[in-house]
Amino acid sequence: MKILVTELMWEDGMEELKRKGYTVDYDMELSRKRKELLELVPGYDALIVRNETRVDTELLDAAKNTRVIGRLGVGLDNIDLNACKARGIPVIPARNANATSVAEYVMAAMLDASRPLSAADADVRRGNWDRKFFTGSELNNRTLGLIGMGEIANRVARRANVFGMNVIGYDPFVAPFDHVIQETHVRPVETLDELLSESDFVSIHVPLTNATRYLLNHENFPLMKPHAHVINSARGGIIHEEDLIEAVQLKQIAGAYLDVLEKEPVQKDSLLTKVESIRLSPHIAGLTVEAQSRTAMLIAREVDKVLGGGESICAVV
């Protein structure tokens, strides 16, 4: 059987598939070569993608022999789940394989905002010694607001607890006795506005849906503290980017750390690149070496289960 991989996949996952006897064809740029992808996909039993490959009805109609789709990550907004379900094609995300990596990214962002060591290093190398300017702040006793309280937020909360932070969370789908509240002592708040007004840092951990698109915008940025930072390691489109730029320029908030953008890769003329206090990274929150390996191996093994006639524990449809 043949498996087509259209985006970056760590080598050990592909070797695992080859060891089990599969033919694996790999082109990490194939997601950007739509015509070629549509021509190739009919010949494959499985498709493995990341977030750039549009798995829509057009692609699914072409994928006449595809029996399973593996997703190297957890976001599913690029996959038409209803269309997959109608065709009986299970979709397998890498459930929780990169959760620790994303949680550590959030902690790194908060530490950078509090103690910008790279900026201090650059300033010293220019011959300066400005101890007052680089006097930072502590995370201890600061309030972290989590939008969404799933597995990644749970891991963020555990790490924030160790730093002595106060952690609050907003998630209408979390019950009072769920583990993220009971085990990590996150204090739930009833409204998003309440979370924004209380938090020194706001970290986003929800999928991109019709309900979460532009969840943060010009209406609620003014509710935040002037020294607050927003961290988005979830999905672009949850923050209204033009409104964010305006909020930073008006000093309604101090800045943001964006690992995801509404249009990726970043546009050359994007105003986001012109605002120094908005820090950008190329969708790498979940891409540590360890997370890449775990993700690739999990998807390889779960895809193999389905192709072998079994069921995946990670399948969402």
C-alpha cells in the first residue's frame, strides 16, 4: 500500500511506515502545488498532512482510494470533517503529541516579555549598560488567563503554578469538577470580558471555528491592562490582527506573541512585521525535535492500524 505525505514529517515516522512495508512518497512542499497534488492523490491508500494542505471536497473526490487521513498536529480547520465522514474516511490527529512543546512555548513567551534577555544582549553589544531600562518584572503573582481549558491549557497551568502565577480560565465547555480546575487549581471565570480585564497575560487555546473567529477584537482589547500581553499558539484568525495592531499602537495593551497568523506564511507587506512589540514566530510552538518525533511516530502507528483493518484511538470521524 502507498502513503502520500504532503508536508514536513520527521524521518523516524516515515521509517516506521517503511519498516511495516508501506511505500511512502514524501514532498514537504506538495501542499503548495495543488494541481500536482490532485493528480497524485488517486494513487494512494493514505494521506498524511499538516495544516497547509486543504483537504476539501475537491481533494477528497480525487482521493478515490484513500482510506485514512493522518494529521501531523491537532488543528483540523483545514480538513472538511463532514465530507470525510460522508466518505467513511477516518481523520487521525496527533492527539496531545505536541502539547508539552506548546506549553513550553507559552512559558517562553511570558519569560521573554518579563525579562527580554535577547534585547538586553543586543544593547550591551552596542556598548550600553542600561540596567534601569532592562529592569524586568516577575511572573510570580502575575495573572495568566487561559482562553480554553483543554489539554494544552492544562499543561500551561501546571507550569505557571510552579512559577507562582495566578491562573484563571474561560471555557464554557468545562465543568466545575473537570481535571483542569480540580488538579491545576485554575479559577474559572464566567465571561471572556472578566478574563481579559483580570489578566496580565492572555494565552489562547481554542480551535478556529465560526464561534472563535476574531474572538479578540477592537471591542474587547480596551478591557485589558495596558501592560498585558496576548499569546496565540492556537490558530490565526482568532485574533483580529488589524485590531491588535491598533490596540498596541494606542497602548491599550503592551504587546503580543503570535506563532500563528490568519495568512501563513507572513505577507511581505504585513503591518504585523512593522510593530516591534508584536513578536512573530513561524508556527513553531509545537515543533520541538521531541514533539516532531512523537507526532510522526503516533501518526505512523495509528495510520497503520486503520490500513490494517483496525481502528485508531485518535480518530475524530
